[in-house]
Amino acid sequence: MDGSKKVLIVEDEKGIRILLSDLLSSKGFEVSMARDGQESLDQLEDGRFDLVVTDIHMPRLDGIEMLKRMKKEGRKEKVIIMTGDSSDQRLRDADIPHIVTQLQKPFRIDFFLDLVIAATANTKSMSNMEIQSAVSGIA
């Protein structure tokens, strides 16, 4: 795995945040963590990431508001959303950036890893369909 792939994990639940970070780090990813949307925006100011994996429901600044600000700032990172509520209508908002895919909580850790690998395999432009196809081929 190319260690230059940078992933930002945005999750308010400490255990999940650390688990996902440890998993990706063990596979050669450079991982940063944020506890909420505001912390993630602070980290995005300081650097570029290949992928942002974010929860939606968080304190201080939730994932939807974070994504709206990312789009407003012209950020180009790919985004994977983790949510326990896939029916959240705010996910269809035109003011949020393109989302690679949604992971319905709870999810299998091996599926998460396959999805992150597929999403970061081609940082130029891999469509949602191509990523889903790549993950289906792996699973």
C-alpha cells in the first residue's frame, strides 16, 4: 500500500475513531482523526487529504454542515459517509459535495477497508459506480 494516501476520519465516538484509524494505519494509510466537523475543518485548512470518512451526527458541527463548508471552500477530497440513518434527507442536499458512498452503521470492518482501498486507488476521479464495482469484485 502506498503510504502517501491520506485519510481523515471524522467520528465523535472515540472507540470507533481509534479502531478505524488503527486499521487504516496498519495498511499503510496516513491517518488523521477529528472528533467533530469543526476539528475536521481545522485539519483540512492545514493540508490535503485523499479521502474524508465522516459520521453525520456529531456535536458542535455535524457532518452535513462540515460537508457544506467543504463544498463552499472548493475542497476536492472524496467523501465516505458513515451513518445510522440512511434516510436522512439532508444527504440529498445540493450544497454538499459528491459523496462516494454511504456506509450504514453498523458495518463490517473488512467491507470498510475494501471501500477505502477502492476509493483511494485512483485519486483522480473514480465514479461511485466504479468504486461499488471494485468493492463488489473484492468482496
